[in-house]
Amino acid sequence: MLVCACLLGVGSSQAEESAKVTVTVKPLSMLLAYPERSAPATVVSLNHSQISAELAARIEQIYVRVGDRVKKGAKLARLDCRDQKLALDAARSRFRLAQKELDRAVTLRQSSNIAEQNYAQAETEMEQAKIVRQQQQVLVGRCLITAPFQGVVTARMASTGGLAAPGTPLVELLDIEHLEVSSQVPRHELVTLREARSLDFREGKTVFPLSLRAITPLIDSQAQNQEVRLTFKQQASLPGATGRLVWALRQPHIAANFLSQRGQKIGVFIAKDDKAQFYPLADAKIGHPAVVDLPGKTMVIQDGRFALNDGDAIRIVR
């Protein structure tokens, strides 16, 4: 009888062992990743200006050619301003004369030998002469055209010896220092963009880290997109470059191929006390990565999970 009981115990143990499902497991921390979203993007310059003449004069010299890089304040062109300089000399002479007349009027006033009306007239004439002198100084200052910002000359639109009028374009200048990335992003993705773990502009294999500057409050009525503007954190690409705006979601996700569906619920199988436990995931969808709110050391079942049910006994193999 004792022998039979032992044999029955061994047989039962073997049956239980053979009923276990063989599985492999991995820590959840090794299976998590940060899914990415992307949208087409372009690098734009904040300044792309036609630099024009501000007075009527002949062009004496243009100092730059297409492709030249210039610093802010660099000489771009010079106009023949002999007439303006003569007018400035005349204005200075009138100012000096008006100043002398006012000094004389001040002396006479101290001795009460001038009428208040005459003194006021001398004072007014001096102020008017001062204003005319300043106006002529401004005009002479416009004879030399300088770069308003650091950039690259993209077009030379006039030639030496030509006649310029106010508003005549001389050169076209592109700002290469103040650059932004522009992208049209679907409205439903804006929340993930704002909360993104990282933002990059990818041009081929080159990656440029970005910072979100603004989301424009204007919706494209057809595509339901909104324009976003981003700035380069470090090195920048070139104006006009095209690529992708890529952002990584803030929450780690588990890949879609680890998800299982049991009934109406979607989740993952985890190993606990030599048993399989089905753990449902909120908002999970088959075929899409899902957020998992479990500790990183949780052992997630990989191979062997397709035939599993919650509570099944498992045998873990390495």
C-alpha cells in the first residue's frame, strides 16, 4: 500500500509539472521605449530683407557680392553724396550764425537792451538751424548703406554707376544667425508635443536638438494643423533646409507585440509566484504601443504567452 501511495504522489507531481506552460520572461525596464511622433519641418530665417537706398543719388560703389558673409554694420554700398554734404556744410554755417546771434541776444538781454520779442526770435532761429543741421546729418549718414544684421548676401540688385532713388533695392540679405524651425502639426498631437521628452530637427542623418517657442493660435481649416515654431538649442542647420520635426513621448511605452487580448481587455502577462497573471492596461489598443504603470523589475512574459490564461501555472526557462 505504501508503495502505491508513493507512486501515486510521483505521478501527480509529474502531471502538475507537465501541465505548466513553458515561458520566457524579461524585466519590464528592458522592454520599455519612448515612442516618437513626427511632422514635416523647414528651417526659416527671421530676417530676409532687401536693403534699399533711402535717398536719390548715384551709386558710387557696391562692396559685396552674392554669397558674401557680412557682420552687422559691415559696408554694403556707398552713394555719391556730394550734394548732401554741401547742404550739411551750409546747415552748419547757418547754425553757427544763429548761435552767435543768440549769444548776442543773451548779452543784450542782461543789460535790458533788447526786446523780449527779438530775443525769442533769435532763440527760435537757433533751434530751427539746429534741426536743419541734424536733418542734413541724417541724410549724409544714409550715403553709406550698412548691414542691419549678420547674414549672407543672396542677391545683388544694383550696379556701380546706377542711379538710385529712395526705395531702390541694392542688395538682398539673409539672416543666418536668427533661425527657427517651422512645422505644421495635427491638432490632436499638440498635447504630446507640449509634453515631449525631447524635440529634434532631423535632416537626413543629422540631428539638431530644439526647444518649443510657440504654437500659433491659427488652425488650418482643411488639414486641421497648427504651425509650431522651435528654436535650435546649439548648432543650427541652414535656412531653407527641410526635414522632420521628431518628438519623443514623455511616458515610456511597451511595444505592441507584447500585448495580449483576453475578452474585452488588452494587457500584458506577467510572471508572479510561478503563475501567469494577466494585467489589463488602460487605453491600450492592439497594434499600438501602450503605457504600463508597473515597476521596472516586473517580469513580463514573452514567449509562450499566446495560449496563456490568467492564473495558469508556468515554467520559466532562460
